[in-house]
Amino acid sequence: MSTTTIDPTVTAAELTRQDRCDRCGAQAYVKATLPTADGMDLLFCGHHFRAHELKLVAAGATIHDERHRIDEQLSEH
């Protein structure tokens, strides 16, 4: 079960194919905004978000999660 915190009052723009994971350069599906870094955004692919999710949540990050779109992208091909 995921413990991701999502702020429903934040209306973030949908991530695009040009948005890349800060760790590996793959397409980003998650944006984490860190309150302790003056609102700095970090972008993650699904794999790297899962690897860092608990630390991000513990740090109070606001998470914009579009991983549900991964399957949509695969079905377009």
C-alpha cells in the first residue's frame, strides 16, 4: 500500500514527454515538491519514485503522481 501524500488543492500541469527523470533521464511521471528546499521540484520515473517515495513523504514533499499514464502510453503504440 502506498503512503504517498497528494495535495488535492495543487493543480499541477500534466507532465509531458519532455519532462525527464532527474535520476536516469527516462520519462518522468512523478513530480515531488520539497517544502524545505523553497519549493524545489524533483522529477522521477516510476522506478526511481518507488525507490525514494518513503524519504520524500517523510520530508513532507507534495507529490504529483501520474504513474497511471504509463499504461496509457504503452497502449498508444
